[in-house]
Amino acid sequence: MTQDELKQKVALAAIHYIKDVSIVGVGTGSTVKHFIDYLGDIKGDIEGAVSSSEVSTAHLKKVGIPVFDLNAVGTLDIYVDGADEVSPHKHLIKGGGAALTREKIIAAASKKFVCIVDESKCVDVLGKFPLPVEVIPMARSYVARELVKLGGQPVWRENCITDNHNAILDVYNFNIIDPIKLEQIINNITGVVTVGLFAMRPADVVLIGKGTEVITL
Ligand code: 5RP
């Protein structure tokens, strides 16, 4: 199976979690793109979705799913999203698609976070994938210097402006042994909007496309 076929397979597996759910939290990325396509097939069973990015919003509308403001709907039963890295503790690195802030907000506001990945995303220790950090544009250089003090090697993702009009620093060289602590430390740097470590609020379920199977973590 190709990587894209694995993404498709886990996206379909996540549809089984959409039972008696009226509004679905929807993430961003190529795996979620498949999920939105499948969600379109069962759109009669749901009222709509809360979206984590302009890209996902456009795709949801294209398949005929109404998109709601999170403020109008309160706590969500379920949030489905991909990830860039997944640890055995269901801690994640996210933000490869620059949607980390809205993704983290929806994850926080959801009762169940179902993460869908192909097996290439599974690691023992997070940190091979450069850690995305969304920053207020005027704080970019200051935050970068603070990240260097923590042992990271930040690189500005040039030509990338987030949906919230901010910048992204991708931080190389972190061997993330204690993800909760690092998440708290980076969150505390002035000018940081969001760090793409999802450890304080990890996934509840991870569906992994591996070979011909879908494994549930
Ligand atoms: C976007 C994300 C995505 O979930 C992550 O980048 C995985 O994407 P893909 O499904 O395309 O591999 O965090 O900000």
C-alpha cells in the first residue's frame, strides 16, 4: 500500500467513531482531506463541523457539510485530526500544515480526540520532525533566540503566514524526552502563540495505518 492509501484507510476507520455525533471537530492535512471526503458520504447523519483551518473549511463546504464557529457550539464530542509524529504515550507533534493553533483549540474543546496517521509517523521519542511554533510576527527573532537557549535550532518557515496572520518557526534538534515539560516551557515564552507539542492534551485514540491493517493505540 502507498502512504496515501494508508492515509485513506485510517480516514475511513475514523468514520466508525462518528456515531450519535451532531458536530464533528475536523483537523487539517492530507489524511484529514480523505476523512472529509468520507464524512461527506455520511453528511446526512451529522449537523456539521467545526474546522481547524481555512483549507479544511473550503473542503468541508465543497462536500456539502455546514461549518460552525466553535463559540456557537460549545464542547464537541469528537475531534479527528492527523499528526506529524506520534509517541507510544499518544503525545503528538503537529503543525506541519501550519494549523496548530486552531487544532489545539479544538482538541482542548473536545471530549475525544481521534488521531489518524500512517505508520511512518510513529516514533519512540518525539523530535525528529522539526517542532512547529506559531509566533506573533514581531516576536519572531526574540522567540528564536529563546529556543536556541533551550537547545533547539529554529528555522523561520518563510512564505508561510498562518490563518491567524502569524509566523512559524520550525525547531530542529530537540530530543523530546519530557514533552509535557517542554510544552509548558515553550508556551511560557513571550510572543509564542502555540507550540505544536500536543502532550498536555494528548490524543485519546490513535488509529495507525500499517500494512493492510489499522491498529488502534
Ligand atoms: C497540520 C497538521 C497535520 O495534522 C499534520 O501535518 C499531518 O498532516 P498529513 O495528514 O498531511 O500527513 O498538524 O497543521
